[in-house]
Amino acid sequence: MTLRQIEVVRAIMITGTIAGAAALLNVSAPGISRLMKYTERVLKLRLFERRQGRYVPMPEAEDIFVQINGIYKKVDDLNYTMSRIERGADVELKLGSVPSISHVMVPRAIEQLRQIHPDLRLDINILKIEEAIDYILLGKGELVAMSYRLDHPALDFLPLAAGKLVCIVPVGHPLAGLATVSAHDMARYPLIGIEPTDPYGQIMSQLFEREQVSFDLIIKARFGTTVCALVKAGLGVAIIDEFTIAHGSMPGIVAVTISDDTPFQTFVAVRKDRALSRYAENFIRLLRAEMTIVASGTAAQRSSRIT
């Protein structure tokens, strides 16, 4: 018997009529009748007897009906299992992220991920760049969102989004009303920043070097959220990545476009020798989309200011 024949026989068993089986399967009654007669002819066995307008299972076909119900029970079990997988039941996705991406971008991607997989559990770790390799290679998590890529034979780096650095100042600061600021503009004020050896710190240092402007970091801080808090307190101005302050996540500060280019590329680090789970793949897709929206919005804002 084919799966279609099994489906038709069961529909007649459930409804007791050809018309009912046709309605259940959303097909024509004549088609059901023809297939039923063909099935009985092939099997050389009467499956049903018609009594008072209803189809009653024949006793000698009882074993067939038991097997058919068993098949559908297995199908129901399979569908239940697939539904649990889709919902993320009994699954925990472990992931890491550097602080600049974890502050705004990761939570927004997680919000959407939970809509797709509502039962999925998550274990999110905020990592320094130097901690990312051990986190993945020791199996502590599937992926790490990174602010730049490393050279490592066991890791792959999947592109996320390209971003830019921006200048942040307190509300009411003289630079807050400018369309763009240069290294010369920023150097007139106390500068708060990230260590120049950090990837973003290197881009900041190169900006001042290109314009031949000396700078002095009066306060150095490792994490962008700390830098933003120091700027909000009026202790100086700073250069920071656009993802940390996206979607107005840092009230009390104003982001001003830097006139010189300060591009950087973000990545997701994963192991080369392991396939990603569907939950990790969906997270990466959603995170990439969120970051691309922010980067595209900044680019459009910059273009409109220039024109």
C-alpha cells in the first residue's frame, strides 16, 4: 500500500463514509471511491462493508487497520518531536559576545530568536577578545560575536556587518550641534577612550595620526558602556563604535559623525570542525540583520548631512 492509500483507508475508517473521507482529505468523493476500490482489488481483500449508507471495517482486515493506526501514531510522534525541535524545547544555546556587540545588538537578536524558538534556553557570556578562542575551542559555546577577526587554524570567522566609529559628547556640549567633527575638533577637549591596542582603539589612534594631531587619553576604559557613562558625567568626549550606542541606548549623550572614515568589520567566530545548530544559524542571521540596519542608518544619516 502507498502512503496515499493508507491515508484514504484511514479517512474512511474515521468518518465512515466516502463523502466524509473526501471532506477530511479535501479531495473529491469520486476520487476517494475509485482509489478505495483499486486498493481492495490490489490487496484482493474487502476492507469495508457498506451498511445503511456507512462503511464498516471488515473483521478479516482488522490487522491492517491496527497497522495503519500504528503508522499514524508514529507520524504523530514524529510531528511532536519536530515541533519540540522547532520550539527549542530542552535545548540551550550557548554563545559569547564582545561588549560592544552584546550591549544592544545581541539582546535585539535574541528577542527575535525567541519568537522563532519560544522554548529555547540561552547562556550568554560577555567576553574579552582574548577569551574568545578558549571559549569556542573548549566547547563552552557555539559562537562568539567579535569586533575583529583573528588568525587561527581551528576557527572560521563569518562576516556580520561593517560599522564606523562616532564621537560621543554630553548633551549641550559645543560639539553636539555640529554635523561632523574632525580630529582637530575633538583634540580641543579632554579625551576619554579605549586602550590604543584595542581594535577600536587602533582605529582611533590612526585617525589622529592621519591628521597629525596629538591626543592624550585622560581616562582609559575597557568597555564602551563605561566610556559612555564617563562622557555623560561631563568628564570629556570619546570615540566609540556605533553599535554600543544604537537605538538610543545611552541617554544623556549625543553621537556626532566623524568627518574622516573610521570603518571596521565585525564577525562571528565558530569552530571549523563542527556544524552549527539551527538555533545558532538563526541567531547569526538575526544579529547580522540587526547590525546591518544600524550601519545602513548611520551611512544614510552621514550621506544626508554631507549633501
